[in-house]
Amino acid sequence: MSRLIMTADDSSSVRQMVSFTLKQAGYEVVEAVDGQDAIDKLAGHQIHMLITDLNMPRLDGIELIKQVRAHAAYKFIPIIMLTTESQPEMKAKGKEAGATGWIIKPFKPEQLLGVIKKVLR
Amino acid sequence: MSEENKFSDGYRQEAQELLVQVEESILDIEENPEDLEAINRLFRAMHTIKGSGAMFGFDDIAAFTHHVESAMDKVREGLVPITEALINLVLSSRDHIKRMLESPDGIEPEEKKNGEVIIAALRELIPDDLPAQEKEPEFFASPQPEEPKSKQLNTSYRIRFKPSEDVFSTGMDPALLLDELAGLGDCRISVLTDHLPVLEGFDPERFYLAWDIILTSTCGLNAIKDVFIFVEDDSEISISVIQEHAITEREEPLPKLGDILVDRGDISREAIDQALGHQKKIGEVLLGEGAISKEKINSALKEQQSLRSVQQNSVSSSVRVPSDRLDKLINLVGELVITQASLTQVSADIDHADLAGPVEDIQRLTGELRDNVLNIRMMPIGATFTKFRRLVRDLSSELGKEINLNTSGAETEMDKTILERLDDPLVHLIRNSIDHGIETAEVREKNGNLLPELFSFPPPTLAPMS
């Protein structure tokens, strides 16, 4: 059974690239344009993993992570922060919120797939 | 259209839309400098133009936009006020980015200069901003410099990995990290259940296991550390080199079970000595005394088996050749080289087209033969290091002195004869250093000294004796 990964990013080009990379690797993908859109779409999907940007309108990545972790069904799914923020305090905030790991932009598709392999069975 | 072009076109389109947003936002801010929503909108637009630009190869745009993003970051933090100068600069930046987007072959030098003027003006307004090119993009993989692959010996590592009890709540499955380690080389894993609570206290959402892993690989230490990058802050992880496996004629003595357990810190030397006094197998004695768990014994035995297996493979993949036969071969090759040189000279004098080709081939083949034969005698010095480790360890115990032995450059090759002749002098040096050059632990503590580093050996490759 194919794994369903949600990608939340307000950049359409990043969503396009992440989506393409994941689909090429055999994953199914659902896209969200920001944190609130991600929360709304969770109701209609059973995701196995979340990849989220941190800086997004309406609901940012840190808040999104907190709300996903509070959801009983998603207490233990892997969540990866996809961000240009390389400051340690942002990574620390994300980890505190419940993120599993992070990738710093810019990244190569193979790096993204390498991280997914590390955290998703 | 290739996927790369599709992504680039997608970025251009998105960036153009975002620049419209930038213009609208800055004009809103001009009307109302307290409009936090507009400030955040403007910041996010710049952030996305920069981040996505770097993703899709628009490095110049990313580097330039970084300055405007930084400025807006400070505005939204309340560190920099909105001024007319800043508004004008943001609008100029927006126009400059647009020109860059519309010039796929690069902007004119005059335009580039204009960009530099804008950056300089932004820096004047926000003095502690760093230029974009000084910040290198951070990639997830390999935060440390990778060790050159050609120099990596097959090395056995001992890894002890104890994830935090709430590792599941981070979404991490530690078993996946074991799979990743197994992909790096030969991996033998022992689970440790010392911290498993009784059933009544067992919480299925918490994690109670630990693992001892013996990994033999050429991947290098950094690749192993990268496996744990997401859990290193919250887990107990120790990685140590057990042995570097050079190709060697000699079978190196395997560490004994008791030595392995002491090295790991699982038991004291005194307990081992006491157990040995019973003349049973050390593992049985320790188990009988309840001094250690069966799992730790089995884990240490696995380490011993792993090293034995690697050693057997190393030794069996080499062939023993008497030294005098090698010497004879080298002499014959030496004479061949001289004769080939004469032949080349004669061919040049005769200058016959049919002769020149074969003579050139002989010259090339002779050169290769000479290089290969001389390399046969080259041995990695790492084989000697193992003996030194054992020597230091035994002397350390015998004299009651705590000593760290650090070696590097095990892959450095030397002629076998030089290596053999260096053996005794180096042993002599080490003995003398330990006997006379290093104080006991009590004296060192009194003097406030740390454990001494005894031996550091990173020599360059030495040429063989001809």
C-alpha cells in the first residue's frame, strides 16, 4: 500500500517539486498551501507523514506541528520541517513542537528522499 | 519540456506573482506603518522568492533577495522602523528582482551595479546584516567534511545507542535507524533490555530498549554520525573505533571477552581478574556471579565474532610470498627497465615505423610492471598500530598509569622492510615514554593534568627502497 505524504508550503514551486519527487519515488501526495489548509485537509485524508514549511500565512509550521501532534491519529507520525531557517532556535522550536527532523532549503531531491527513508517505514 | 525547465518556469511565474504582492504590501505599509499583516506578508514573499530561488538555480536572485528579507525580518521584530528610505529601497529591490527574472541570460553590468548600490544602501540602514555570499547554504547531509573515500579503511566500530524514552512522540522509529546502519556495512546488533520495566509499569508509548551494534564498514565516522542526526540531542549514543582492518599477512590477536567488556565500561578490571581466578569461561563466571546480564555477554561475544570474521576475510584475500622471491622479482624488473630503455634508444636511432609502435607498448607495460612490483612491498602501517594499542593497554594496567593512545594515518603505506625495521624502535620508544615520561594518575591529578595523548602518527607515504 502506497504511503500518503502531506506537503504544506505556501510556495507553489516548492510544492510542485516536492510533489513530483515523492510521486516519482512511489508515494502519494496531498498538497496544502498553508497551515490552515493542511489542518482542513487532514479531515479528509489519512496521512502517514507530514512535510511542512515553517513560514506560512494563516497558520505557521510550528503551530501546524503542534496541532497535528495533538491529533490522536497523528501522535506518532514523522513530521519533517522544510525550511530556509537555519537558526538553531527555529529547529529547537520545531523539535519542541514535536517535529521529527528537518531539511534546510535549498535541498536536492535525493536528500529529501534520504530523509524520508530515515523516518518513514 | 524537461522537469527542470518546468520547475524553473513554475518559479518564475510564482516569483512574478509574489512581486505583485510585494508592491501591494509595501504601499499598504507606506499608508499604515503599523500594518503588521502587510509587514508579515511582505516578509513571507521575500522569504519565498529567496528560498525557492535557491532551490531552482536562481542563485543571484536568492543572494540579492536575502538582504531585503533580512531587512523585513528586523522590521517585523520591531528592530528597524519603517522609513521613507526603507520603502523606496524595497520598491527598488522589487524592480531589480523583476529585471533579474526577466533576464534569463543575466542582467547587464550596469544593472548589476545598481543591485550593489541597493544592497549597500540596505546595509547602511541595517548595519549588522551579512552579505548573502558569506552564508553558505546548509544541506542536511554531511554537516561535517566527508572523509576521502579512497583513504577509508574497513573499520569496525562499536556503537551503543539508547534512544530517549519518549522517542516515539517525535515520530521517530529507532528501528529504521538500525536499518540505515545495516546499509552501511556488516552490522551485528544486540538488544539490551536492562531498562525494561515490569509489566505493571510498562507504557506502550514509551521506549525502553538500547542496542549494542558492531558495524564494520568503509563508510567513515561522519556517515555513522549522520544516521543519528535527528536523535542525537535526546539519545545516549557512543561510537568508538574497535579496529582498523589493514590487509595484513599476520593474524592480529583478537581481543578477549573480558577485555571487550572492560573497554565498554560494562564491568571493572578487578571483577574480570577475580572471575578469571575461577578458571571457567569468563562469561560463565560473570553470569554465575550475577555481575553482568546475559545480553551484554552475548553482545560482547558478537563483537568478538565480528572481528574474527573480518580478520579471516582480510587474511584469506592475501597470498603469502617469501621475501627473497619478491626481491628477485624486483631485481629482474629493474634489469627489464634498463633493457627497455636501451631498446627505446635503438628504435629512435633506427626510426622504423613498424618498430616504433611495439617499442612504445613495451615502454608503457614495463612502466606499469615496475610501479606494480614496487607497490607489492608496500604495506599499510595500521597493522602495527594494533600491536601498539595492546602494548599501551597492558603497560597502562601493569604500571597503574591511565593513558590514551591516539593514532591516525593507518592507511599510510610503507615498504615492508622499513615497517619491520621500525617495529622494535617504536616499541622501545613507547615503552620508555610510558615508563619514564608519564606520571601515575595520582601525580597527574595533583598537578591538574589531563590524560596524556601518547602517540600521534600521520606520516606521508614513503617511497620504497629501490
